[in-house]
Amino acid sequence: MKLVSWNCRGAGNPSKVKAIGDMLKMENPYLLMIQETKLEEKQILTYGDKKWKKEEGIVVSARGASGGLATLWSENTFDVLNSFAKQHWIFTELTHKKFGLNFSLFNIYTPNQYKEKRECWGTIVDFLDVYTPPHIILAGELNIILKANEKKEVSLEMIYSGAK
């Protein structure tokens, strides 16, 4: 089973379309997770029909010029048990048809802004408080630390906002 996760930083320009097509030909993954598509859902699905020939997927539209996610899988290889999508992540629980293995994917695009990061991770924590999936694979653009001084900025913001 082969999984590819890629922050493409915009799937709309011709060079990215070619790069994704080339990667799909070379790697032939059964699961594909793309972050920061910078496209609307309809554009991603149209794009997926041309480049991803394995039929199934879940998409989240970009918000303005940032974000956008796609989780795509081979319908012949996997059954979908559950799926949920938020602005910054897609959760998919799958069963491998041949081996009967159940596992879960989180495809995440964490925003750069601290407030949005907290919101993104908070929604994941809230989701996991209610739903405890088996065998989680976490992939995507996590944007944990962008630069060395961000640790200091985050700490000061947390202190001033009263966050713990």
C-alpha cells in the first residue's frame, strides 16, 4: 500500500498540474493527500477526474488564496467507513479490502496564524474526544514552527491572552 502526502502550494498552475501528474505516474499511490490546493472544491474534483483515476475522494475548498485539501483513494482497494471534514482537515477511516485492515487518516493543513492554528488543533482534539478511531496516520502541512522567533511570539501571545 502506497500513500503520498504533498503540500503542493497551489494545484492550479500548469507546472504544478504536470508535477502532480508525473508524481502519480511514477508512484502510483493508492492514497493521495494534497494540502494547500488553493482551489475550490469543484476545481479540485475536475482536476482529480483528469489526474486521479481511482474514483473516490473528499475535498475541502480553499478559503481565499490559502488552504484547500484533497484526500483521494482507490475505490478498488478501500472501503470508506467514516469521513469528516473541517476547514483545516479531512478525517477518513478506511478498510483495506484485501487485508481487512482498518486505519484512519488525518490530512491536515494548519494555517500560519497562531489563532487559526489553535482553532485547527482544537477541532481535532474535540473530534478525538468524541470519536476514537483506530490506527491513525497523521499527514499534511503542520506549520508547527515557521521561524525560530515564533516560539517567543507564541509564548508571549499565550501569556497575554491568558491561555494555558
